[in-house]
Amino acid sequence: MKVRLDNPAFIVYKFISFKAFCRSSLERKGTAKLDFLRKIEIEVQEKWEKEKVHNVCFCHLEKEKSCHKNKFFVTFPYPYMNGRLHLGHTFSLSKCEFAVGYQSLKGKKCLFPFGLHCTGMPIKLQRYIEEMELYGNPPQFPDEDEEEKEKPETSDEFIIKDKAKGKKSKAVAKSGTATFQWDIMRSLGLKDQEITKFAKAEHWLEYFPPLAVKDLKLMGVKVDWRRSFITTDVNPFYDSFVRWQFITLKERKKIKFGKRYTIFSPKDGQPCMDHDRQTGEGVGPQEYTLIKMKIIEPYTAKFNAMKGKTIYVVAATLRPETMFGQTNCWVRPDMKYVAFETTSGAIFICTSRSARNMSFQGFTKENGVVPVVMEILGQDILGCALSAPLTSYKTIYALPMLTIKEDKGTGIVTSVPSDAPDDIAALRDLKKKQPLREKYGIEDKMVLPFEPIPIIEIPGYGNLSAPLVCDELKIQSQNDKEKLAEAKEKVYLKGFYEGIMLVDGYKGQKVQDVKKPIQKMMVEEGEAMIYMEPEKQVMSRSADVCVVALCDQWYLDYGDAEWKQKANEALKSLETFCEETRRNFEATLAWLQEHACSRTYGLGTRLPWDEHWLIESLSDSTIYMAYYTVAHLLQGGVLNGQGASPLGIKPEQMTREVWDFIFFKTSPFPKTDIPKERLQRLRREFEYWYPVDVRVSGKDLVPNHLSYYLYNHVAMWPKDKVKWPQAVRANGHLLLNSEKMSKSTGNFLTLCQAIDKFSADGMRLALADAGDTVEDANFVETMADAGILRLYTWVEWVKEMIANQNNLRTGPADTFNDRVFASEINAGILKTEQHYDRMMYKEALKSGFFEFQAAKDKYRELAIEGMHKDLVFQFIERQTLLLAPICPHLCEYTWGLLGKTSSLMKASWPVAGPVDEVLIRSSQYLMETAHDLRLRLKAYMQPPKNKKGDSKPPAKPSHCNIYVAKSYPPWQHSALSLLGKHYKSNNGALPDNKVIASELGALPDLKKYMKKVMPFVAMIKENLVKNGPRVLDLELEFDERVVLMDNLVYLTNSLELEQIDILFASEGDDKVKEDCCPGKPFCVFRSEPGVCVSLVNPQPCNGQFSTKVDIRQGDSGDSIIRRLAKVNRLIKDLSRVKLMRYEDPVLGPRRVPVLGLEEQGKLPISNKSVFNINLEEKRVTLADNGLTVDIGNSLVYLVH
């Protein structure tokens, strides 16, 4: 059977097969790059493991004091072991990792230990047991239509999260929509038979910690794993350490016993912890400021019975700082309220639900009992005249609002229409609708005179944000619920986090910074009280709706004045890397008071003096960095601390006196059977490594963990200030592809998934590029994909250079581009070093890789004579070292390619040579000029505008004159002189354009140039911001003609021209003289006429072909060959081309060439020969050795 190749079916089959081949090839090619990087990483990690390069110990140095300057100790908050590490963890800890890589290259002894936090365990074991009892093992849960799902509570309130709270609610928030605990674990990828084991506490401690270690090792972190540990009393050494810490704190009067706010079941008479709850797991107390608005006498008839008593309607607000803007308060007419007597004898009016909460918080004489004086309806309160705190209105009134909910707050709502869309909408309703006022007995004087008070300036919304956004969204009434929700979303959180206060006493301060001070001030002056209620409804297992109660608890007294003063002292010397972090610390230390350090359930260390209590997770994690320094000598490299101690020490030997001796250098040697030299070794380890040089963390830990970190260090080492924390590097949260990471939406990556997808170094590159500041960073998957390609391409180029090193140029490296490249290498080293020093890794990646690679690419493009071998290999080595902290695996591999025998981990940071900034700027000038010339050439080639019809584009130019100016034209010179004078006299500032225009207009010589002068001034001002005061110089700092002449071949080739001439502006016409200025060359393109001749190649089977080229007046043989090479891209080496002419220009071209005798009948054209043309006759002659010959219509070229 014959198949016709032109058959359509066969063609389609071939097309589909080709597409499939291409697609599979691309996939294999992409996977091959990733696989190549992963293979390198595994090999390098095995090498590091074998050589133990990350294991560090104190060396017995003679001069211990001096060695402190040569160490670097960095830590990261140990993560909770309730799941796999994810990309958010990885982003923060990558800052530690990059810092260790850099500081190691700087010659410092580096320690990066990594612990694993198991205290508390946010997911409770009881849930597994109950689910197995109710639904079997594995559980068979009811379908959704069989069981009514509990709908999550919705709230019209935006909650400003109290970041000082514990983290246990995080796990609940991250569990997505799963109703059952079993389903949550399934969402983590666990099978039923594995989940069953989690009903036992010890399985948590056994399962996730080894996975965390495994994932981090795949990332290639420089961690000394011998020092790793898990927390809780399962680890006897760590348990002993925490007990010692708390005994010390208690003796120093830092720990006290007293009442603390906690979720409480009145029916059960005890705190209701997570495992005691039917609903509301993870819910904690929500703090409100209870605003006291006094009812002004004379009272209405309803309240006559309470005459002589002080009556307050009390509103619970999350925003006490907005009370300056109160215009009224809101009451729901049909809602039931109670009036009850407080401990002071005053009467509070609120809902019975909130009164019940208050009775457990010391508001009433008898705990848990609400002494109700009167039950009333909201309509009884309407129209009451009130005296409210902070507002500029002396009297405000209680007005109706129909949307108030009973399950939040007190049922009384403060009204701040300047910043709350609900309030302005309701107030406008009452103002516009007289029948509504009449319905509820509201007089005009209670509403009409009251206008919103400007109290907060919000970027983009001004000082009356609520009216503005309501007008923008065209909100007509308080019933426009969807639009009001949108309005609140726009302004509420933005106002809190970005708003600036306008009121006296707080003017110019950020809203978020003044909330606590204003609350404190109002409480102290008796205008407000602290009130708590559960964030959401909590139901105990006894079906009791829980309250927030003040219960007896052990707490750390962070409000103690002396302790707070010490913490502030530590903060002053703390490096925070950015002012926002410092301000957050200052704000936290200002408002921070007591913190409960104990709980009655979960995993952890028990309080040594009261073992009924467990130490909670934010309290056993404040000085464990000290434990890192000795953990490897106690635990024996086992996470749970139950291995054989390398020093032969047992946990029970670690008495309080032993710990004192290790960590307090003034403590005497204890009574112990531990040999003295072993304890001295432990002490030396601690003294060598401490203090912590940098602690890296997410910014959300500043108001809690990081502040406690400061407090506890100054408490434990009050006089030994060198042990206090040295630096805290806080970073923002990590977005994934510009969106919040979320398991429920699928926009989520664990650490191991990211490594599988992008390789360790590809992921690390994208993490470094994600962001540096405390603003949210962004991990972009396309960047990670591009990173794989960049890294692979880099290694392949290194291999290519090594293979072809004998073809690279040698001898003096003294060309213009050699010197520029050398300077750019050195400048890149210095700039990258500065970024690494400041822990700005996005910037370090930019200068140390992206810009560094761009410098190499530019050198490769500009070095027409070829790259210099010494510079190429110097660049490769420097690039490897600069990128090593971020991409260590690939750099270790490259280091080996260079023939280095020792590990890159033992290498040193490169020492930068001299940097010629002027030379670098002259190179930048060259690139800008080349770019400008290309744009001008493109514009030149555009066809002229022709209204009558299409016009042909001009012929491509063959020549160009580039004019450079030694000085500015007179009008520019005058303008620059004036700007320079002002710049010097005004300390580096220039006046407004009006002033400049006025002064320049007064100069007679400039009057006819005024249309050009001010645009020129605007350009100079713009360049002044970018490049500094040198733009005001009247002459350039380098000779631009020399720069262009040195790179003439590059410019000619880049523009695909025959010839470029560099001339001075003084040699040009008036337009050139007027428009050309220093640093801004002027160019004139032109097309030189020529006569077209054929260039014939008679050589058989060599791939060359015959073509036509123009010969121009004065051409040489070399210029013809260069022109030929532009047409025939197969010609790579011009030195191999031989140009010839026919002896007989008429008959020669007609003869058939003889194989092997291609030069027969032809004569070579020497380099001294010159071509002359006669355009009228289309005739070309050749002048050679005084003879002139006609070449006819053809020439011959041979390629050897």
C-alpha cells in the first residue's frame, strides 16, 4: 500500500505527531532542569552531612572575649508541631538561613539551632475519642442533609485583632470548613489508620517533629541538628530548664497570683477550657472599652424611682479612640434592657446578657449576681439627654437604631458618624425623615444640630471618611445593608491601621498607636471601664452559655513599672532594622500588663510550686535560646532529650544550682556529683554563644512573643546586659501569587511541596525575592519557575566557559569594557554586602545576582575583541560567593566545577577591589546613547506623514554622524548656572518653577528660548533626584567622544550601519549646535549612494551562496567583506574570507569554475585597494598600486 505524502490525512497526522513531540520535549526539558537541580541538592546535602559542616562547638580559645566578636547566633521561633511546615514558616526562617550563609562567609562562627514546639497542642485529644465513640473507628459521619449544620456567627463588626492573645485559635482558623476533627486531619493528607493514633498525646510528639526535620533538611538549612529538641515534660532536660526559669522568675517577684479574664461556665463553677466545650472551641475573651454615658437630670418619668442615683447607659466599643467624634448614642426601641446597681452604687443600663458577663468581672457586689433595679424597653431610653466622654458636644441624645443585635456588646451603641458608615446612614435617616422622628418622640433639637466631627485623617478618604464613602456608594438609608457592608470594608480597617489622629493631645499620631493610651486615660478618669465577653458564643458540655470571668491564675506581671523600664532599656539598644518594628515594640511595651502564664490542660511543663497548673505556650518560649547553647551536650542528639548525654549527665542532676552555674557567671560552683570540668564546658558554651545576635520572626509576634522575649531576658539577666537580645528582624506575612495562603481555597504550599515543585534553590530564590520589609511579601510561582531556568542557565554558562577557556582572550585586561566590567564586579560586591548586612535579601538578590548577571551579559555584548579569561573566571567565583547564602546547593556545585577542593561552606566573602564610579557612569552613558540611537533610527525609518496616501519609508541609512558637545549651548548654560547657584545657597534644594522661570525670563539672552528653557529645567530637576548634584555640572566628568570611539565597532554593528563618524557639535550646523549638549549626543543618519554588484562564491558544497551588495565610493576590500557578512550570516570569521576580482570582468563571470581551481582567472583584492563608483554609468572601478581597473558587475569571495 502506498501512502501519498500530500494526502490531507497524512499531513494532519504528521502535524499532531509533531505537536505531541514538541509538547513532550518541552515537558521533559522543563523537568530535566528541575531534576538536575534536585540531583545536585541531594548530592550536596549528603556531602554536608558527611562533613558535618553545620555542627559547631565552642573552641577552647585563649582569648574568650575577642571571640565574641567573631560569632553569629541566630534563632527563629520554634513552630507548633500540629502539621507540616508551610511556606509561611519557610519565608520567615529563610531570613535566618540567608543570614547564617552570609555571616559564615564573613568568617564568623555561626550557630542556627532549631527547636520544635509541642506545648499546649491546639487540637484536643478528647475530640478524637468522642468521634470514635459516636461514629465508630474509622468514623462514619452523617451526611450534611442528615444533620443540621451549625451556621457560623456573622457579625457586622470588624474586629481589630488583639495580637497579644495566644495562638491556639490559629489551628481552628486554618481547619477550613471541616466540622469534625477527623476531617481536619484527613485534610492534612493522613489516612484513617494513622489518624486513630492521634488520640494519644505522645503520638503528636512522635509524628510531626521528624517530618519537620526531614523537610528542613531537604531545604538545605544550615542547622546544627544536635541541638534540636521538642518541648513539654516529655523532654526531661528541657522540662528541668523551664522549671528553673520559672522558679527564678517567681523568686524575683515577676510571677504573681491573682484574677485573670477567662472563659467561665457559671453552671459548672469553673473555667471552661476547649476540651470542656460543646461549641466555641478556640474562642477566647474579647476586650471592649465600656463607655459610660451619664443620663442628665431631670430624669424622665420612667427613671424617677432612681432619682438621686447616678445612671449610665453603657456602650461596649472596640474603638475608644473614636469617642472624640460622638454625636449621639443608639438604642433599639424594642430591645429589653436591665438597669442594675454596680459596686460603686451607680446604675448601669445594658442588656441582661452583658450584665451577666459584668457580674463575673467585679462590676457587682456579689460575684455572678446581677442586682436588677428595673427592667426597661429601649423606647424608654430614647430622647434621654446624655453627657458622653471626649466628644466636643456638651449634650448628646439617645436615638433609635433598628439594626442593633443583642448577642454582641451591651445593646447600647456609640455613634461616630464621621468614621462609621452605619452611624452616618442612620443619622441622615433621622435628619431627613420627620415622620421617623415623630414615631419615636425625637425632637428636632436632638438630631438636626449634630454634624459629624472630623477626628481622623485617612489616606484617600479625608477626615470624614464615612460620609464620603456613603456618598460614593450612593447609600440612601440604614437599610442598604450590602452597600453599608462594602462601605465598612473600605474604611474601617484602613482607618485603624493607616488613619492619623486630628484631635488635640494626639494630633499626628497613628490611630493604632493611640488606642491603648486613650483607653487607659478614660479608665483612669472614670469615663470608661474594661469589659470582656467571649468572641463568639461558647457552650459548655453542660449546655451552659459561658461568660468571661475574672478567675484566679498565675500570671507574669509585665505591667510592673521597674520591669517595664528594664524592657524599654533593652529596646533602646535593640537593632530592629526598621522604624515600624521599633514603634510596634514601643506601643506594646506601653500598654502591656499581666499575661496569664498557666493553664490547667494540655501538654507542657508543670509549675514547680503548683503542679495543678501547666505553663502555657507563650511563657515557656521566651529564653529557650539559652538552652540551645548546651542542648547538644545534654540530650545526645535525640529530640525528646531521652538519649545518652555526651557528658554523661542525667536530667535529675540538673538542679536549680546547676542551671544557675551554667547561665549566671557570678554563681558559685554547686554541690553536685557532676564533674567540674563538664559543668565548666557547659558554661563556656553559653558564655561563648550568648547573646542572640538576631531573632527573626513574623511581625505579628511583636505584640506578644517578641515583647515577652525582651521582658524575660532582662528579668533573668538584669545586670548582665551583654546577654540581652541584640537584634530582632520582623517580616510581613507571605502571600502566595498575590493572594492570602489558604488550605480551603487551595492557594497553599507546604515546604516539601514547594521543594518538589521548584527545587530547594529555586524556592529559596523566590523566597528571597518575595520581599524584605514588614509589609506583606509575595511568593510568585512564575518567579520560582523562572528561577529554575536562571539557575540552570547560569550553571550551563559556567560549564561552557570552563570548556572553552583556552579560546578566551588573555594578556592585559585593559580595554574600556575590561575596566568597566572589573569595576562593576567590585561595585556589585560592595552593594550586595551592604544589603546582606541590613538583612535586605530581595535587594541582595537584585544586586548580587540579577544586576551582577546583567553586568556579565553587557560585557559579553560589548567586548567585540572577546571576553578576558581572568575577568570571566573572577566573575564566576565572585558570583558563586554572592549567591551562596541564598542558593547554596548550586553554588557548592559551581564551586566544585571551578576546581575548589574544600567546601564552599568554608570559603570567604570576596574582597572588593577599586571601583571607578566615573568609568561605570561612562559605560552607562554608552548604553543609554546606544538605546537612544536605536530609537532615533527607528523614528528615521518611519514613512513621512502623507495626507494624500501611503508613502514609502526612507531607505535604510548606511552612515551616521554622531555629534558630541564639549559645553552646553548658551541658553542651557545660563539655566544650569542659575540652578547650580540656587542649589548651593539653599542647602541642596531648588526653588519653585515660578521663581526659576521669573529669574530666567529676566535674562535678555534667554527670551527667545523660553519655550525650551522650562522643559529643560524640569528634566534637570528630575535627573537631580535620580543622579544627584553632578547633573548640575557644566561639563561631563568623562570624555564622551573617547567613550564612543572606544566602542565604535559595537555601535556600528548594533545599528547595522556601514560607518559612524564621531564629530564635535561645533562642526555641525546651527540645529546641531543648538540641540546638542554634554551627555546628550545628536545624530544625523544618511544613506550613501552605491552601485549594486554580485558577489559570487564558486566553492561547491560549502553552504555559501551568491548575493548582491552595494559598493560605495571609497570602499575597501574589508568594508565589502563586512557588508557581505551582514547579508550572509553563515560567515562567522571574517579573517577566513578572501575577496577577488575577475581578470576578464566580461567573460570571467560566464566561465564555469573548475573543481579545485576556483581561483583560476581571478586576482586577489589587497587591503590597500580603493573602490570608486560612477553613479551615472553604474560603473565600479578599483584603484590598486596606481592602476585603475574596471571590475564589471561581479566580484568573487572564497571562504577557507
